[in-house]
Amino acid sequence: MKYLFYILIIALIVTSCKSPEARIPETVKSGSFLKESAERNKKLNEKEQLIIQEIIKSNPSENYIASESGFWYYYNVKTQNDTIQPKFGDIVDFQYSISDINGEEIYKQKRKTYVMDKQELFTGLREGLKLMKPGDDITFIFPSQKAYGYYGDDNKIGTNVPLICKVKLNTITQEHD
């Protein structure tokens, strides 16, 4: 009887020491979050496009140009005699101001020196500068995804804010190889 009790205890210990089997991870393959996010962005973009088209219609005296990158602009002053445009690594000196889509000033005119594509600058302004020549003065309308997008600028520009930027390109100093 004593031996039977010991055998039973040992059997219980051996079977209880078995490690638990690994659980199979649960995977959810519904792209619902991505689909919802894409749908939200699509609706936001459509809303912003309508607002921008209204601005363009309300200013028939301006000759708006649609960029290949998804923003609009018109020349306040267009340089005819200079052909140089900024490229990667060139140093540009420019002045700019930023307003919201209703024309309310967010940032007063500032002067900035920027090394093309080597420093941080929001997408629309970086792409807009590449279209300019020294002396050009352009007004850009950037949808929010070309401005500061979802994150804003952590200061005065909030989430998903389309912007109007007035930019005057003063000089371009070409990078020497």
C-alpha cells in the first residue's frame, strides 16, 4: 500500500510537470482599420478640394496653376529673365508667410535659408520652391496632406489644416560638386 501511494505521488508529479503547450496566436486579417483610415482621408481630401475650388472660382483674376504634386499656385511676380531653379543641395534664400484657408494669418512673413532636400520643410513648400526662380513671388494653396497633415506643426497649425503660403524666392546658391 505504501508503495502504491509513492507510485501515485510520483505519477502525479511527473504528469503535472509537463509544460503547457504554446498557444497559437490569433491573427485578425480584416483590414478594417486601414480601410476606415483610407476612407476618412479620401473624404477629407474631397472636402478640401471643394473648398480650394471655391477659392479659385472666387478669384477669377488670378491664373491658378495645378501642380503635378497636388497643390495650386499663381504668380504675383514672375521672373522672365532667369532660368535657374533650385535642385538638390542648392541653398535657397526666401521669404514666406502662412495663412489658413480663410486667409487668416498664422505666421507673419519670415525669411529663411534652406538647403534643398537636405533640411526639414513641409512637403508642399519644398515642392513649391523647386518650381521657382529667383525673383518669383508665388501664392500657393496646399491641401493639408501637402502641408502639415495629421500632426500639425505642434504650435499654431492644427490637424489637417490646408494652408495658403505666399513665397518670394530671393536667391539660389548652387551646390558645387
